[in-house]
Amino acid sequence: MTRCLKPWANAAGSLMKRNTSDHTIKNYLDYLEEAYLFLGAQRYDVKGKRYFENTQKYYSMDIGLRNAKLNFRQQEKSHLMENVIFVELIRRGYSVDVGVVEMTLVKDGKKQQSQYEIDFVVNTGREKVYIQSALNVDTEVKKNQETFSLKNSGDFFRKIVILDGNAKPWTDEDGIMYVGVIPFLLEEAGRII
């Protein structure tokens, strides 16, 4: 898959104060993946049923190393939880992509193309399961924000929102299942997915 690495090369070049090529960045990313430090997830167009040819999303295979490198300064719980869920899905043997739902919305009287992310498109072999990682859905606004891409996927695959905490599985009126990250991590592979 061809990756659009120009923004990465520009950022790395700026940080290192030297010119860096797309080829060099690709090599670095490949080395990090080969060393099992990071794993890339391809971006998948849920409605168009195709893979995007742009930058993959990368996850750390060891959160402890990430935290140590950052001197335990950046503790974004939502990012850490998403990373842990990704690693667990890979550990369970699933093929995992990052979903993209493209929509045309009208804002201020103008049509605007927008992309919304589904954190994980889990390929089980016979079907897909969409998973969204969210710290909470304690308000209607937050719930709508976290489920917007799921509701607009245009298909009927199962949809799961994994929340922070220990919430037991429950399903809303739209058929979306909610479960806490702790029960999700403790369940056997086939029980929730």
C-alpha cells in the first residue's frame, strides 16, 4: 500500500533540522513495525468498500514504553484506551482497520465533504464488527458524537462502543452495544465480538 508520507517527512525534517525524504520515513516506519514497537492500521472506506491510499494510523504495541519515553507526562486516557483495545483485538487474532465514513453535509448553505472515523473495523472472517472507543456517553450530545459514524455506516454490521470502566454489556434502541473496557478485556475472544 502506498502511503502519503510527505507530512511525516516534513515534520521529521523540521524536528531534526535537516531534509528528510518520504523514502527515509517509510523505512523508519517499516523498521518500527518489524521490531514490533508499532503496528499500522489501514484506513478503510466503509461505504466505498475500499482502502485509502494515505497515511496509516499507528498504535504502540507497548504502552509502558510509550509512557516511559514521554516521561509519563502525556496521559490522555482516551488515546491510551484506544491503543489498548487495538492491541487486544490484534492479540485475539483479528484483522483490524480504521474505518472512515465519508458524507456530504450541508453547512451554511454549502455542500461540504466530511470524513468521520470509526475507531476499528474488525474483520472476523464472515462479517465485520465496528468498534468505537469512548471514555463515556454520559450526555445525549456525547452519545450522539460517539455514535454518529456508526449510525451512518450504511450497513447492518454489529456496532459496539467500548466505554471506560466496568459497565456490563447493554444495547440501546439503535442496536448499538455498549460495554466497559474492563469486561471487554476480560472476556474470551468470541463472547463480545
